[in-house]
Amino acid sequence: MIFIYKELIKKYIFLLQPQDIINYAKKENVDLSNDETMIIYKFIKKHYNELLNKDTKSFSILKEALSPKLYEKILSLYNYYKNYL
């Protein structure tokens, strides 16, 4: 079953748009600047496969590029959702 989830996520990544990130952030009560949105968007597009395999080394890129508060929120969300992978 986990394999199916990963495949569905991979297919969705190709359809992902910056507006999807903005919409999700609003749902989580997080305000993003345009720069932050694009950093997160590019990060997901480039590193999604690593994240699906629970390899978090690439998170260091986000840690350097985002505010500590936003980075912690993203890390928290990832840790919550990785249990479904």
C-alpha cells in the first residue's frame, strides 16, 4: 500500500504549482513571501524522491534559505506526514 502512495505522490509532483504551496500554507496558517514560495517549490521539485525515501539530508538547503520559524514548521509537517510513506 505504501508503494501506491509514493507513486501517486510522484505523479502529483509533476502537476505541482507554486499556487498549490501558497494554498497549503494558508491552510496551515503560514504566510509565505513570493521568494519563500519559490524556494519551497524548487526544493520539492528537485528533492521529492529523497524525501519520499525518508532521506532528510537535503533539508539543510531549506535551513539555510528560510527563516528558522518557517523551517521548523516545514520540518514538523514533514515529520508528521512521513509516517504515511
